[in-house]
Amino acid sequence: MLSGPDTDLISSQDVNGTRVYGAGGDHVGDIDHLLIDKKSGRIAYAVMSFGGFLGIGEDFHPIPWSALTYDTERGGFASGITAEQLQSAPDRHEGWHQDRAWEEAYFAHYGAPMYWI
């Protein structure tokens, strides 16, 4: 097996559904899926679901992958993300993922290193 608790690799299918813990250690959401840069192969974003109940009213936010760190003790991703950051993140417009100026502002908002540098 290539991925698992005894390796440094993890399958993308194992990332989906993984919990994300915010700045205060509270559960802020779950990874829904990843966005990978086709040219470099780097993971650009983890799209996180949060809010709602039983899938109803859920909201989805791309979170810079570099803003997350896997916490083996919790079995989830730790970050410095706060609820306020999620609420005040730059609005995503159509084509946001092809707008480098928007991406720069977004990564700066989360204080995360940019995946393309």
C-alpha cells in the first residue's frame, strides 16, 4: 500500500472528508476535494465544506493547500484559519481560478505561500 499511517504519502481519496481544525483547535470544516495545478502538479487548493446540516446549506471554500498542515494526533489538518477569515475572504467571481491577481490577494488573505512560486 502506497499510503497509510506508516508512510509519508496519502492518497487523494483519503484526503476527501478529512477534518480541518482552525486557529483555536475547533473543527471548522472538512476537505471536499483538491484542486491541482495541471502544469506543475502541485496541489493549489483544498476545497473545504463547512456549515449546513446533512449536506444541506453547506458552503464550499478553496483554502490554500499551503495553509494546512497534517496533524497526526488529530487525524486531520490543522491551520491558523479563523471563522472570521473564512467570512471575510475575497469573493470568488466567475473565472477566479484563472485570475492571478485574485489568487495573490486570496493567498495573502490567508498568509499562505503561493503554489506557483
